[in-house]
Amino acid sequence: MPEPDVGPAAKRLVWLFDIDGTLLLTDGASREAFSHALKVVLGIEDDLAQVPFLGRTEPVIVADILSRHDAGLSPADEPRFWNVLFDHMRRILVHPRGHLMPGVPAILDAAARGGEATVALLTGNMTEMARIKLARFGLETRFAFWACGEEAEDRNALAHLAVARARERYGVPAARCVVIGDTEHDIECARAAGAWAVAVATGGTPREVLARNAPDLLLENLADPRDLLEWADATVAGTGSPSGPPNALTE
């Protein structure tokens, strides 16, 4: 069970936003950049259409790609791979490619509540990849802290890290942290870290799959901040605890 709130600092909320499929889409730029790096560094051609990206950390995605081709990256090749990938991403993720999800950045403004809450990132992206994506839409300065893929390959461990960071920096317990994402992996990692799970059906995961994983709140999108904030006021700020039924489902 989550620890009870103790003291004024523990009354603060920390929102932990995923990036891809939750805040924005790159219209295939990420997959293209990985494919490009694979060809340049290892000479392997693969459009990676069969490699799952949703909800996974980028180090795990790379491991999966290499396993498919019975390949590996030498100590010299690994940093080169990431640099080639990032450079290509910067070149291709430019206007008009990519788009923000409905309600962003208004939802970030609303979630922060004039400084009374903390908006942070929990993403499987490497830090530089996250920076490139957010910079494309002017969002890179909107988050108080980041928890990114190179810090923990396992998404559940990454969520634990983000929740620990919330406690260390703001005195906020896990029961005052809310993970917002578009895949079942986001729901699972929130549960693992003792945080609340909000799922949005804006990525590639069908709504029915998200519903089967029983998030605390399921939204079609983040277009109306009231849906999220009213739920938080009634549930997170109340006496409830993460993963405790009934789950709130919003059309």
C-alpha cells in the first residue's frame, strides 16, 4: 500500500507524462532514425516494421533489433550508433512532420496549476531523443525533471526512479504521483511504482486493451483538462489509493 501523505509538501501532485502517443507523434520519424543508424553503423537494412516500439525503452528496442539480426555493437560503435540516430532525427523531425496531441500544451499549463503541482517526464526515450522531440514543438523547458530510457532499461524500474525523484526533490510520496501514458506498459509501470495510472487512447494501443489493464482513469484524449483535473481532485486528492477499484472511465 502507498504510504500516507505527511506534511504540506506531500500534498503536492507530480504528473509524470509519457511522450510518444501521449504528448505527440513523430509520424514514423523515430523508426526511420533507428533504421538509418542500423544501416550506417552496421550495414544492415531493415525498415523495422516488425519491431515493437510502443511503451518500450529505447535501449530495449535496440537490443531487440540487434537480436533479430544476430548482431552487436562494439564499445566504439555504440556511441556512434546513438549519435547517428540523433543526428538523423534532428534532420527529419522538422515542420511539417509530427504533431502534438489534442490539448497539448494546454494540459501542461493546467496540470501545473500555477506552480502548485509539478509536471515531469517519464519516457522510454533516451534523454537526447526526448529533447529532440520536445524541441520540435517548443516543449523542452516545460518539465521540472526527466526520467529517461538510459537511466533504466526496464520501464517499471524507470517508474520507480521517477517516483523516487519526486520524493527526493519535492517530498511527494508515490500516492501523489500520476503516470500518464498511452500503452499498457505505462499502466503497469505506474502500478509497480505505487503511482496512479491515467491512460489515454491517443497512441497505437486500442482503447479496449487499455481498459483491460484497468487504469485508474481512461481518457479518449487530453483535449479537455477538466477531465483530468476533476478526477485528480476527487480521487488522488481524496482518500483513495492507486489501483483501488472502482476505476474511473471517461468517454
